Amino acid sequence: MSPNKRNAGATKRRSARAPSASRGAAKEARRDLAGARLHRTGLKDRLASYRSHHKQVALDSLRRLLRRPFASAMTSLVLAIAMALPAGLYVALNNLVAVSEGWEGASRVSVFLKMEIGSRQGKALRDQLAARDDIKDAVFISAEAALEEFRERSGFGEVLEQLDDNPLPGLIVITPASDAAADVDALQRDLSALPEADQVKLDMAWLQRLNQLTELARKMTLALAAMLGAGVLLILGNTIKLAIENRRDEILVVKLVGGTNAFVRRPFLYMGLWYGLAGGILGWLLVQGSLLWLRSTVAALSSLYDSDFSLMGLGLVDTLLMWVLAAGLGLLGAALVVGRELAAIEPR
């Protein structure tokens, strides 16, 4: 056979093999693409199944609680009281702070003038002080006006009529621009150095005591909230433990057929979540109901002092925070107990 014929045959064989190799590569690419799609579909199905199972377990846990309304209500009410106490103290502190901020004269400085300072000099000094940047307002009270006010409030009108001279000096009442203790003290020293001033009086001891009492009440509220939070964990832990014991046989069967601890744990975690959320909502209702009950009495008391103060309750953010904390405590209380209890329940 000639070389030309052999070369032609080899070329034909290579040409026949080339389409076959190309078709094989295409088939392999299609198989890889199908495998990738199957992988994505499988992952999507697993996520959908995971969400569906969580939804089913959450609803089943809620239905189990609703089947025992009395026991569930008693547990939720105990949790509600534990949540309502610190929340009520928090509301009371907020209202106390609002009242103290609304009081006028909390940082007033009284400048008693010397007896020889007349009304004209007192008004001129008042205008001079009112122009200072560290003074918000200055009010001059003449000696005659001070005597008349004292006569009306003291009830010693007849005694004062017997006096030959007015024993009261003129007075300038100053409202500082800043309520900071350092700024008020510096202003008091400057006013004491005035030649017209006989005495400068700053009575903030009662306000400082009020601030200290408020701070003490705030710390006591935090301590009480921590103790009651621990109580919530203990109550929920005991409740979840009893629920696990009641379903012990069911748990053993699930573990025998291959159920994992995570699978068995979910219903009890959701049970703790529902208990905590129910306790938070009921606690909020207790706080709001107490405020509604007290509102008319507080309004009547405020009217006696010519004040428009009214009780403030929990706002939207505080309410949501209270519910989230309650649900979180319920979930945490269940998680602390479930792992230990399920580890002790194993099929033999």
C-alpha cells in the first residue's frame, strides 16, 4: 500500500474520532450542569423543609399550651408579675425624673441686698445681672413687696403693723443658665462678691438628696430586675423539666428511630419562647392597667399644684424591648434545661 493511501486512512480515522470525543465532552458537561442544578435544588429543598419544620414545631408547641389553658395561664401570670415589677419601677422612675425636671426654682439663687439699697439701685443691679451669660433670668423683689408677701403667708399681719421699720431687705431671685453644680457654685461665689449683696443663699441640698434617692432607686430597680430575671429562668426551667418528663416515652421513641437532640429540643425551646412572650405581654398589661387606675388620682393631685403633669407609660420602643427581653428569657431558660435533661434520656 502506498504512503498516500495510508495517510488518507489515518486522516479519516481521526476525523471519525473527533466528533465522538466532542459528543462525550458535551455529555459530561450536561451531567455536571444537571448535578449542579440538583445540588441547588436539594439545598433549597432542605432550607424549605427546615423552615417548614420550625413553623410546624412552633405552632404545635403553642397548641399544646392552649390545650392546658389553666396551667399555662398560671405559669404565664407568675412570669408576668416578675416582669411587671421592674417595669413598673422603671415607669415610676421616668415619671419622677419628669416631675423633677419640670419644677421651677430648682437651681435658683437668692441675693439678699443690704438694707440701704433702695428699689432704684436694686432694679439697676437686676438689669446688670440679667445681661450676664451665666444667668438665665433675674427678678427683683422690693422690700415692700417682700413684706406684703410675708404678711399674707405668715398670718402675722397684726404683729407686723406694730413695727416702725420694714425688717426685710430687697431681694433678687436669679435663675442660672446652667444647672450643673460647678457652674452654680461659681455663680454663687461671684454674686457673694458684689458690694450690694448682704447674703447669697443657694438651697440645693434637697435637690441633691432627691437626685441621690433617684439614683438609689434606679440601682435598686436594676438589682430587682436581675433577681426577678433569675427567678424567671428558674420558673421556666422547672416548667420545661416537667414537660420533658411528661413526654419522656415520646422522646425515647423519636431517638430510637434516629431523631437527633436538636430535633427533639426544638419543641421545648419554642415552649419557653411562648411562655416568655406571654409573660411579657401580660406584664405589660398589668403595668398599663395600674397606670390607668392611678391616672385620675395623679391628675387631681397635679391640679392642686397648678400643674398639667400626667403619668407616662411605656412607649412603643420600651414595650417592644420588654416583650423581646421576656421572650429571650423564656428561650434562655428553656435552653439551659433542655440540653441537660435530654442528655439523660437515651434508649437502651
